[in-house]
Amino acid sequence: MIEVQDLTKVYKLSKSKMAQLKTNSNIKRAADGISFTAKPGEIYGLLGPNGAGKTTTLRCIATLLTPTDGHVAVCGHDTVKEGEQVRESLGFLTNEIKLDPFFTPKYLFEFFGHAHGMTDSEIAARKADLFGRFGITAFEDKKIESLSTGMKQKAAIVVSLVHNPQVVIFDEPTSGLDVITAKSVLDLLKSLRDEGKTIIISTHIMSEAEKLCDRIGVIIDGHKVAEGTVPEIVEKTGAADLEDAFFVLYRDNHKEEEYNPQKAFGGARK
Ligand SMILES: Nc1ncnc2c1ncn2[C@@H]1O[C@H](COP(=O)(O)OP(=O)(O)OP(=O)(O)O)[C@@H](O)[C@H]1O
Ligand SMILES: [Mg+2]
């Protein structure tokens, strides 16, 4: 279970970042009062355009960022006060995570298994299951640097799932993958969901959200502007399909940045 309550994350912006974001404010409310709950046995999708605040939200859930305001709990543990327990119960995946090129999938899997306090036999059983499911067994003794992009991605995924976490967080699961590898990643997420795990992903790909997610939270400019199943969101917006619904929500909710110091600093803890 993931419980996100009024999550706010404010970044201080450098001059160059202000120029890049075309704003005259030196802070950015990347997540601005976001609340939602993702339950065991469901895939919850954060759907939003570039810069909406998806990665920021996921990094706060994964304890990689400290929220400026609000609360996040994973399996009942507060991400700020009980970071250790939270990290034990989740696997955080992103395409930016790169495995050390000189090691092998087998070595890394065992290394991280031991780091999580697992015994040799627990690691061996887990490896047989995950490496088998992902077709990694034949490559387990090859150096990461010699593997294809897809195999590297799969190796990174299994390493982050070594401790069999209850919660799986995946920032843009198929970004940069070919359709075959993307399908195997999506199939894995579905099978984890069917095992009763809580899965949360971010995406801006409509077809992925439609096919994969049981419920979706649409995020625009740091705000959750809609939530529900795909048919519910389509119906609420009076649109023909999810893509249309997304355009309606974007048109109605996206505002160009305007500098308002009162709003900008109000409520921010630091
Ligand atoms: N460390 C940072 N310092 C300052 N601003 C940041 C920082 N990280 C993100 N931002 C800004 O916060 C906003 C939200 O960024 P975030 O990466 O969460 O968006 P996203 O929805 O994941 O976008 P994308 O689809 O491009 O991955 C963006 O405007 C981004 O430029
Ligand atoms: Mg992102």
C-alpha cells in the first residue's frame, strides 16, 4: 500500500534553471498537494506531460527526496521517519539506474541479496525464479558491458527486485526499450500485480496507461487533476478516449507560470 497525502515538493531554482523553465520565480512547486492511494494488487499510473512532477512524486515515495510538506507512507511506514523500513519494502526502478559494467548479473544479484540480509539459499531460489522468467540465466556470467540494452535493463530490474519487495515503483518502465523488451517488462509488472504487489508507474504514453494501469492519476503542473479507471476518466471529461481526455484536462488545468511570491513561499517548510 502506498499512501500519499498532500505531497508538496518545492525546488530552489538556479538562474540557469529559471531560464530553462522560463520563469522569474526562483522556486518550483514540482508537486503541489498531491494525494492518492495505491493498493495491493493494483497498478497505479501517474500520467502526465514532461515536467508534471511524476518523477518528483516517485522519488519522494522511494525516500530519495524529502517532501517539503505532506506525508507519504509505504506499507504503513512513514517515508521520512521510517526510511529504512520503507526501503526494505520497495523496489525502485528507473532507466537511469545503470549497473556497474564490469560485474555480472549473477554477482550483482547475489551482492544486493546479501545487502538485504538474505541467505544464500533464499537468493538462489529467487534467482532461479527471476532469471528464469526474464531469460537472463544464459547471460548471468557475462559482464554487464557485453549485454544488449534490453538485457541490461532486465538485469537492472531483477537486481532491484531481489528482496521480493511488496511495493514496486517504476519511473517510465518502457522508455528506450524496443517493443519486445517493453512487452516483457509490462508482462512482469502484471505478474507482480497478480501476486498482490502494489505497483506504481509513471508514463506519458497513453496506450501504456490504457493497457497496464488499473487506475490512473493525471498529474499536470504538480497537481492531480483527475483520477480513476480509464473509462471513468474518459466519461468524466466527456472525451472519446484517454488521449482526448488528456488534452481536455491539459487545456483546462495547465497555466503558464506567473510569479506570485505569496503563493510561492506560503506553506513551504524549507
Ligand atoms: N533538482 C531539481 N531542481 C530544480 N527543479 C527541478 C529539479 N528536479 C525537477 N525539477 C523541475 O520540477 C518539475 C517536475 O519535474 P519532474 O522530473 O518531477 O517531472 P516529470 O513529470 O517526471 O517529467 P518528465 O516526463 O519529463 O520525466 C520540472 O519543471 C523540473 O524541471
Ligand atoms: Mg520524469
